[in-house]
Amino acid sequence: MMWWGKVGKWFNQIVSIASGGKLLDEDWEEIEALLIQADFGVELVDEIMIALRDAMKSQEDIKSALRSVMLSKFLPDEGRKLHLSTGRLKVLFLGVNGTGKTTTVAKLAHYFKEKGKSVVLVAADTFRAAAIEQLAEWGSWLSVPVIRQMPGSDAGAVVYDGVASFKARGYDIMLVDTAGRMHTKHNLMEEVGKINKILVNQLPDVPQENLLVADSTIGQNSYNQAMLFKEKVGLNGIVLTKMDGTSKGGVVLRIEKELGVPVKFIGTGERVEDLEEFSPEVFIDRILG
């Protein structure tokens, strides 16, 4: 089942309940429970419930009411686009292990190649030999160069090498993978701050995106991670992975509302093509059918 089919299940049940005429207290309780199950979070559920009650009073179509209230909670679309005004871009990927970060780097490399951009990958996750090898394999498969050193090398030195190659060969896009780090590990958070400074100082005229790769199924941990990465290096956007049959969907809207950081892409599978630019309108229309 595609992710919108799974997410749409919750909303179909809500529409079915709300279409039955006058709602009893237990009906409202069931609707509230469905929204919580869909991973919207308590604060957002309260706001949606108020909007739905108002819609029912004015006899507004329930699907239209749901669509309207959810769209109103998303951030403006202008912040959702990558900073490609100069034609060049550097991207720093952040996140913990297990979110699909290295695969997302490869997916975005494919995305840019499809747009005719030249791309270089930087394997700055020097903690795990497997991550370096995985990125190298993706680079070979995509015919994209990968700047790397031996496992255990200084990640900052790898990034310096990547910057030198980016400058010398005139690549359009540089994608920097980093070690998966828990937001609670001070030394690793300091390292990512160092990498960010290298990129900013060495390539001041090249726009930069700091993207957090977050697992759409893990709830509150995503917000805790994002808050601290945002504090340490700043965040331009989020890539939500595992938006497949296991996702509940409400997490998309909840992340934007609670963190003030736009979702820019969603990963919907394991293939390199399984990356979509995120559109609130498309997201909502899919789940509402």
C-alpha cells in the first residue's frame, strides 16, 4: 500500500463518522482518537477538532473543512524550494543512524543529475566504514564522484578535500554525508558544527542547505533531534523518510507547525527514484481522495 493509502484510511473513517448527521459526544471522541492515531500530536488535534466542530455547525462539507484547516497549518511554499538561484548549491545532511540518510544523499544526487547538474558526494561519515562504502557504491552506480578517506579519518579533513574538488572541477552541487549522531552526544554535535563552519567559510558565495533526514515513524524523537540540530547549525529543511505503508502521515504537518522548518522532500521507498518534492496540496489531496 502506498503511503497516501495508509494515511487516507484515518481520514476516510473521520469523513464516514462526520457524514452521519448530528454527532454525539462519543462520535467526537472517536474522531479525536483517529487524529491522534494518525500522529498529529495533541496540540494540532485540538485545533483541527475546533475547526471541524465549526464546519459541522455551518454545514460545511467535511472533506473541504479538513482540507482547509490542514493547509492553513503548513508553512508558506516559498521556503520549501532549494536555494538554486545561483545554479550551485552545497547540502549538509544531518540525522541519526537508521533514518536512511546515506540513501537520501544518493537519491538527491539522482534528483540533481536528472536536472542536468554535475554532482560530487563527500563521505564525511568517517565513523562507519559501511557508510563510506555505501556512498561509494551509490556514486559508482550513479556515475558521480565520491570524495572519501579511510574510516576513522578526521571528518573535517574529508570536507576540506571535498571543497577543494568542488572548486577545482567546478561542480554544480556538493552533497555532504555526515555521521549519524544522536542529538544528545555533545562531541558529535560539536563535530557537525565544525563541518558546517568549514563549508560556510570556504564556500561563502555558494548557497547552503542544511537538511535533517528524519524517520516519519518515530514521533517525538524527530522533534528533539531537529530542535538541537537547528540550534547547533541551523536547518533549512527536512527530508522525511519511510513515507510508505508504515507511515501515519500527521507527522508531516506536526513537524512544520512545531519546528517552523519546512518539509522539502519525502522518501517513499528504497529505490533511488523514490524521492518526491513535498507539496502540501498534493499531500492533502491524496489522503483525502
